[in-house]
Amino acid sequence: MRSSLASLPLVALAGILATCSIALGGEPVNILSGGHRLQGTVCLPGGQGPFPAVVYHHGGVGHRIGGAPEDTCRALVKKGFVGLAVIRRPTRPLTGHLDDANAAVDYVKQLPSVDPQRIGVIGFSRGGLLSWQQATSRHDLAAVVIMAVAVHPDLNLDDASRIKAPVLVLVAENDTGSKYTRNRDTAEFTRRLVSALRQAGRNVQSVVYPPFQPEGHTLFFRVRPEYFSDVVQFLKSNL
């Protein structure tokens, strides 16, 4: 017998609509990390799962958030992934930020609807630096996406050989220095990062996008089809 939403009891229909609303818009979460209560958004697909999960690490420093945490979470769930975006402690130094990134991954792994063997991370700018550090220090990641990585002395290219997961590295051709990067040449540093991974024999893909206006770093300020289709294809191939 063919069923439809119209034939469902009102209570059941309300439950279905509530689940869809959470999946599309996300649900707020609080995660503890080193005495800090971090706020974030988790986006859950409909159904039982288990699903692959992707954690988004934003850019920026202090109270300035770089990238699109909540929008990325919503975009991921539409593609069949559990999405999680957590706002790190609002401090400028990197101290404790890797702890926050690890707390986010640990949180998503224990969700009942998540397959803990299929965990990926996406990092933009400073979040890309943290994704690199996670990939070199933990072996439970199945896919790593690094977008317009921050140029920082704490990113040690000599650690490339420690990375086990496949890596996708993205940058815009004209991300060569601006107020967003303290005039550091992200594109050139990205080329060095990709070279280090290849020399270490790692599984790495890279994409250099055409110049993006007004400035290359801003390509990843929003979820844009110019790059997000590449991200989804990579994640679906590895998770």
C-alpha cells in the first residue's frame, strides 16, 4: 500500500518535520576542552546511519571567525555526512587550539549515528594548520582537507611523513598576501606543503584555483561551488 505524509498521524508527522529541521539547520552543542566550554553546531542526516562524519576547523584569531562554520555544517549534511563545526577558545596564541580541534573530533566519533572509522576534517587558514597537526599526530582520520593553510612556524613540513590519511590541499592563485594573512604568501607556502607531502610519498591531491576577487583568501569565506564540489568528491572517495 502506498503511503504518504498526508496519511501519517499528526504526532508522527511533527516528529519527521522536527528531524528534518535539525538535519538542515543543525543543532547546537557544547563541548568541554581544557576547562573551556566550546560552542558548536552538529548537523545530522535523516536515518539511522552509521554515517561518515566531517569536522570543520575555522580560521581567524581571537573572536574573529574565519570561514563558514555553520554553513559548511549544513552543506555537509545535504551531501550525506554528519557535519560538526566547533568554535575554538577565543585566544590569539595557538596554545590549546589543537586540544579544541581534538575535542571536536573525539566528540563526533562517539555519536551513535557516526561510523568512527570514517572521520574526516576540513580546515581553513588556522584551521588548516590544526588539520595538519591532527593528521600528523592521530591515525583515526580517513580524509583531510586543507584550505588556504595559515603560514605559521608551528606547521612543520618535516612532519609530512607522519601523515597516513589522504590529503586534499586547496588554495587560490592570488592568495599571495593580504590583511587576512598578515601579508604572508599562502599560495607559495601551500606549494611547499604539497611538495613536502609528495616527497614523503603521501597520498595528496591539490587544486590551485584561478584568481578570486577581491582577494584569494576570501574564496573560502563562504561555501562556494568553485571549491566545495571538489571537497565533496574527495570526501566521498575516502570516507
